[in-house]
Amino acid sequence: MSHYEERLERDLSQIKQQATMLAKHVDEALSAAVRALLSGDDKLAYATILGDQRINAENRKLDKMCHAFIGVHLPSAGHLRLITAMIHANVALERVGDYAVTIARESVHLAKRPDALIKREVELLAGESRQMFKQAMCGFIDGNAEKAKATMIMADQVERTFDVVFADLVNEGANFSIEDLFAYLGVFNSLERVSDQAKNICEDTVFAVTGQTKATKAFRILFLDEDNTLLGPIAEATARKNFPEGGEYRSLGRQAGAMAPELVSLLQDTGIDLGRHRPRAMNLSLQDLADFHVIVSLQGPVKSYVDNVPFHTAALEWDVSGSIAADLSDDQRREHYAALSRDIAVQISNLMVTLRGEEAD
């Protein structure tokens, strides 16, 4: 190994050591903030808040080391990807430190400590998020892309836990003041955001090791109507046909109706194939609904189908009408359904552009 290569590797090693130490201090701050919250230890909470100054100083030092590395070594290929990823990860570490401060600040202003249920859920969400954060940093420092990919999967579990916790917090709302209720919501949101930053670190790891950039997100979309025989199935079929890579699509009805063979035939003529569609009734739990990024009602308010929209799910209501006069000829009915399909297709296209940008497919 040449003198230049030795210096490059030494500088890289020092950067990784700094990142490892910073991650350790961030995790300790997060742990201390949660302990302060659960125990009512204001002294520990204030120590955590003040300790963020040291974390910020370590953040600045790591950032300076990364930019100095670029200036001295003019890295390319793998080394450049690693330093770029390190700069991104440093931002994520700073944000996790900020979440710890937020939790500590909320702790000292609480009028009432968490009851047994809320305490258990704080511990659960904190445990899942911290575990994901530690695994993400371990994979990053080791340059283990496979470990990073495996860790990213944990984000879905943390999100599901948050949705359950949020629902429980709403149900327990009468036991807390408005101020405390919002404080606990802020705590839960901060803990959930830790997993988001951990996922970002995992994506940085994959980029640094393989050069692969973040994949475009696929969205899970649920279409709702009265009986799942027309509007919802048209929307589901259209989305799958026009945006096959853009998401996962499903349709359900308030109840399951019966498909009319003549309707299937008419829709077939307009390019909508519902030959294999079987109407299905809405029977999803809150946790099942939380798997969807968007819920779209094509007949009436979403909340007439769903009592509680999950925290991470967006609810939309589209103004479309599937009603048709009984005395129309087949040609008139065909034209009506063609126009209906075009209307729904435009709505879906607008939604996918909103979610994925102009190049949605």
C-alpha cells in the first residue's frame, strides 16, 4: 500500500470513528430522554437538553472532516459515494439528537406522568426505533448493504406500532389535559421519526456500497364504493393498467354486490376487463387500513366506510357518478361507461402525478 493509500485509509478510519462515537452519544441521549419522561426525572431531562450542545459540536466536527477529506483526496467512485453518504448520515444523526431534545422538553412540561398503557407503548415504540437506529448505524459503519436492506424492513413495523399507539392515545384522551395529550403525541411522533432517519441511513449505506440510489416509492391505494361492482373495480383496474409500477391497488365495497354479466361485457368494450373480478366487502381492521397510503372513496365520505382513518393514511373523496338510466340503449350505456372510465382515469392520473411526479408510470 502506497503512502497516499495509507493516509486515505487512515482518514477514512478517523471519520468512521467519529461517526461511531456520535451515533453512540445520540442513542444515549435518546435513551436518557425516554427514561426522563417515564420516571419524571427533570434533572435527567435538562441534562439531555444541554447535552445536545456536545452532539451538535460532534456533528460539526464530522461535517468538517468529510469536507476536508474531499479537499485533500479528491475522491472518486466508491470513496466519493461513502463520503457523500457520510454527510447525509450526519444530518440524520443531528435530527435524531433533536428528537431526543424534543422528548426531554416535553417531559419537563408534563402535568401527568404516563399511565401503565401509555408507558408500555412509549417503551415499545422507543425500543423498536432505537433497535432500528442502532442496526442502521452498524450496517453503515461496516459497509454492509444486505444488513441495511434487512433493517429498512423494520420501518413498516414501527409505523404500524405508531398507528396503534396513536389510536390508543386518542382513546385515552379523556385522562389527560389537552397540553399533555399534544405533548405525548409529540413524543410518539419523535420516536417514530427516529425510524425514518434510520431508514435514510440504510439507504445511504446501500448507495455507498453499491451505487444504487433510493428506489421510487410504490404506494398502496384502496378504492371504496357501495357494493364493489362498478366504480371501485374500474378504478382498481385502471390504476393497474396505467400505473403498473406505481403502486399496489385494491377495491372494496360497503357490501359485496353481484356483478352483472352485461355490465362486464360493456366495460370490456371500453377497455376495462372485470371478467375475473369478484366483489368484496369492507372487512379491514384499523391495522389493515394502516397499510394503505391513500384511501379513495368514489361514493360518499370516507368516514362513512371507515370510523378512524389511520394517522399515516390520506383520505380522498372523488365526485364521480355511476348511476345510469334504465331505458338507455347498449350504445348509450357503453358511451356512459366509457365516459365514466375516462373520468376515473383522469383522477387516478392526477393522484399518481401528485404522489410520484410527472414521470409517474
